[in-house]
Amino acid sequence: MIGVAPHKGSHTAVVIDQAERALDQVRVRACVAQAERLLAWAAAWPQRTWAVEGAGGLGCLLARQLVAAGERVLDVQPKLAARVRLLAAGDVNKNDPDDARPVAVAALRPAACLPVRADDHDQELIRTGFRMILAADPDIEVVAEVRTGIEAVLAAGELRPDVVLMDIRMPDLDGIEATRRILAKDGSQTQVVILTTFDLDEYVYDALHGQEQQRNRRPARRG
């Protein structure tokens, strides 16, 4: 069992055996690649189950990323993890680097936690998670947050941001077409970073190929 204690700036994770003994632990920075880094660390335990504290709150984004990667994830309620911390150390507060072990221990209890499913988290929570990660960097200013592809195109045209963080699947207009429209605008210097939690290689290729074509396009010269 791998317990994860999410924080705004970083996440701590620890793997324990059935005897609740800690086998290894790691700390990763909260960022877009957070799940990828945790998965690389956890490769030594192929039969793993993840226990994420507050998978419907602070741990929402990480839990969704892990589920989308095909991982089995359990939602450990913060009150349950705090109870284990109290019994173990007499303190309910989260203290790095040992705050993730009580999460894993709580998840070993029968029927104590519910599995996280991909549709458990709405898009608003996901956007909030990304905003929190980006806003933690003093060199990044989040100038807008939108719900649909059409809104993304309109906001990019009005605000002309340096970078747009784009999901592939959105209401009204998907991220692929939204990316094409943003890059097709005259004088646009906006870069688009396309994200997806779906295992759809053809979508990713289509999006990247469309973006490359737009960037390489040059106006014809008259002889």
C-alpha cells in the first residue's frame, strides 16, 4: 500500500507492507508531472494500491492523474488519517516526512476507504488543482480560467497569454480544435501545452501535428 499526503507545494508518499512497516518513501514537487514521478518511483511495487488523503479535495488532481494512468486509488478521508496519526503519535497534525504513513495504514483497514473513479471529480476541481500548482510559482501569473474550448479561444484572443494549458476534452469545442484556432490567429505568440488524462494516442498525435503545422506555416512571398 502506498500512502500519499498531498500538500500545496509538494506531496509525500510512503509504501508499507501488510505488517505496516515502511519500505520506502519519497517527496515530489506538486506540478503537472507529479503523477509521472510518483509512478516512476513506485515501479518496484507492481501490485500496488494508492491511498490518497483527501482525494476529493487537496488530493483531487493527483488522484485523478493516477486513476487515468490505470492505477487503483483509494480515497482516505482526512479525519480517518488524523485518527491514525493520533493513535500512533498523539498528534493529529501532518508532519513531513512521516505524514503519509498513517494514510497508508488507514487504507489497510477493511472497508475504510472507497475507490476513486475517473468520474468522481468534476472539471472545476481539476482546474482549481492546476491553478494552485501554477500560482505557487512566483514567476507565473494565472490570468484566466475557463470551462469550455470556445471560452479558451476567446480568452486567449483577448488576453494574449504566453502559455495556454489546454485539456483535450472540453465542452462545446475540444482542445484540439481550440488549439488550432488559437494558433491560427494573426500575430499570435501564444504557446499551447496540451494535457490529457485519457489514453488516446491518436488524439494526442492529431493535436501536436496540428500545432506543428500552424507554427511552421509561413506567408507566401511574391516574386
